[in-house]
Amino acid sequence: MQRKLRRSKPEALASFIITSLMAGVLTVGILPVPDAAAKIKCNGAYQVIKGAGEIATPYCGDNYLARVARDFGVRVSAKTIRNNPNKKEEVCRLVGYDIRVQDICAGLRGDDGGRSGRN
């Protein structure tokens, strides 16, 4: 006569928990993760914050710089400006004199930004 092996209650519970956790991990791995940047709302060079108004942030500033550069005919994306400081400096040398991006490009234009004190 063959005897069936039965798990004890703690072993059965542990097996259930491990199986459930593995299924949960697989499910989470399949679901798309929302991009943090998709939640950031910009108004020009300023980030819109609920309850606080607008504040200047590098993320929104880079987006705005890319938009102004495209207005001048420069083919550049905001992602490129964020990830490549040399490209940002190059774009600032080209369009940094524009009043819309003077603050964003301060120190990157290759000149002193009109701050030399000379007339």
C-alpha cells in the first residue's frame, strides 16, 4: 500500500505564499511602468506645481530651450539637451541671446552675458 505524502500546514502555507509572490512579480514585470517625466507639467521654462504655482526647474528649462532652438531652425530635442551638456552649450551659443532663454543659458553662451560691467 502506497502512502500519500501530505504537507504540513506550515509547508502548505509557505508554498502558497511563494507561489503567490512569484505570480505577483511576474505580473508587475509585465505591466508598463509610468514614466516620471510624463507627470511633469511645464509652462514655458517653469514647472507647474499644484498649490505652489510655478517654479523654474532644469527639466522644464531644457524643454523650453529646445523649443526656442527649434524656432530658430536648430534640430534638437529636449532629451538631447538634458543628456548632453556640450549640445546644450552649443545651442546656447546659437540662441542664448534670445530674451526667452537668457536665464537658462547664463554662463553657457561663450560670452559674459552682458555682465562685464563695460559700457
